[in-house]
Amino acid sequence: MHETLSDITNLSKEERYKEVLISARGLIDPNCSDTANLANISALLKTYFNFWWCGFYLVNDKQQLELGPFQGPVACTLIQYGKGVCGTSWQRGETIIVPNVHEFEGHIACSSASNSEIVVPLFRDNKVIGVLDIDSEHFNHFDEMDKHYLEALVKLF
């Protein structure tokens, strides 16, 4: 990482995202498994933003989203296609920002502490292979800047 942990607090949100992208390019190792690379990206996001929960769900051989590398409290392990914010993002193949998860019809509440969420699909060969899921304990936490940089981040895979 280019910034020390004490320097991160002095960075704007956009500066943090720019640093995350630089660091992620150096962390993602094509000789390692997706699991190893995604674990490092989860840790990187947690370090720079201290999100309440951030991690990945990956499409398994049963066509479900299965919990992958993450940072935060325990989470739901399986999510069906089209269900909840993650399953809906997978189904639509697009990023979803939810300002208040309690108002999202069909939201899967892994924890009542989560109040807003952003989910970004991961693509390989034009097919969704998983999603990046980030939850916040704050309402209205995510915006178009988060969407822009997180979509750029997942494209590194």
C-alpha cells in the first residue's frame, strides 16, 4: 500500500479509491487463486474504508451465490439467483445501490446492523461469476463515486 494507515484518515473518499486501485493492481497475482486475490481485495477495502462488511459471493456449481472471502461479521452462506440485493445484482448483471436495505423488497437480512448496501457484479467472459457486496451500518452510505470506483476495481479481475 502506498499510504500508511495513519495517512489514510487524511485522504478524501476519491483519493482512497485511487489508492485502492493502485494497490489492487499490485496485489492481484495471476499465479494465485481467485480466493487468494479476493481475500486481499476484501482486506484492502476494509483497511481503506472500514466498511461494516465487505466481501464476495461467488457463483457455485449449483448456480447459487456462495460466500467467499470477506471482512466483517459472519454472513449468509448461500444466496439464490434473483434473491436479495446480491442475487438481484447477479440476475441483472448490474451494480445496485440501496440507500436503505429495509426498504428493498426481498432483502436478505444477514444482520440487522446493515442499513445500506452496494453490490457490484464480477464478470469473466461476459458472464457473472460473483458479486462484490459491501454493507454499511449507515443509511445512504453509497453513491455514484462508490459505484464508479468499485466497478473499476472488479474489472481488474
